[in-house]
Amino acid sequence: MSNAFKNKGKTLTDATLTEVFDAHTSGVAETVIHSLTICNTSSASVDADIAVEDVSAGGTPNFYICKTTPVPANSSLVFADIKLNLESGDKLHAKSSSASGDLDIFASILEIT
């Protein structure tokens, strides 16, 4: 087995649940998210939802990491050392309470092949 450290990011542009990362990469058996950063790029507070879509549980419902969590204006919320283990096909989703999105989501991950 080999390991590769990678980064995945997404800028949210609306208030819908959006796929940030799909752990379905050819040859990758498992993915571990080591940290997750949510940055509010707005001058107003924005609420964030972060969820994992677990394919082994049928894909829905999503399992929330945080729900309606406030991210203060022009600041970041960091989930350090969270160790989210994703199987191939699992997905990380994020949602903003702002119609303009106004959130950047950034994940530090380890892919195990």
C-alpha cells in the first residue's frame, strides 16, 4: 500500500449542498481527511453545513459533521485532526447560508492505495 497526501478545495457560490470532494478515485482504497478549513470571504457572518455522503449506507441521508455552524465575517473555522475515513465513492459536501456562497472549503487528505 502507498500513501499520498493531497489537498482538495471548493468555493461555494450559492446556498445549495455542494460536492467538495469525491473519494471515488481509480486505485484509491480509502481516503482520510486530516483537517478541514472553512473560510468566510464575506463581511457578514455565514452559517456552514458540512456533511459526508456514505455510499455504504445507501448514499443518503448525509451524515453531518456540522450543521448551521456560524463562521464569523472574514474569518475561518478549522477542524484539525478530525480523521474522517472515507471509502471509495463517499463524498464530502458543504452548504452556505448565503445565497452568494461566500465560503471556501479546504480539506487536507491522505489517499491510501
